[in-house]
Amino acid sequence: MSTSVYTVKGMTCSGCMNKVSTAVNGVEGVEDVDIDISTGQLTVTGRDSLDAGSVREAVQNAGYEVVG
């Protein structure tokens, strides 16, 4: 298992959080998603082969931006 942390720009409510969570949970290899709406921090836990590019793409496809 591996854990990666991303900062997502533009999430302002629980609806935003749910949209991002659903999108990222759809990425192959993702086991768990945790979002702190106050900081925009997205923590993704998954298999060792989890592709960070796919996580970023899922966030972007949900309408948000990964910063940093």
C-alpha cells in the first residue's frame, strides 16, 4: 500500500468534496480517499502501482485543479 497527498484547488463545499472523492475512487488501484475540505488536502491510499497522473487527471475531470 502507498499513500499520496495532493492539494486540490477550488473545493468549497461537501458537494465538491463528494465529486472529487467519487472521481478519484474510480481510479484503478485506489483503496481509500480522504479529503480535508478546510485545507483542500486529498489523501489517496492505494496499491503500490497507483498512478499519480491518473489521480490528477480524475481531479481535473471532476472540474478541480491539483496544485503543487
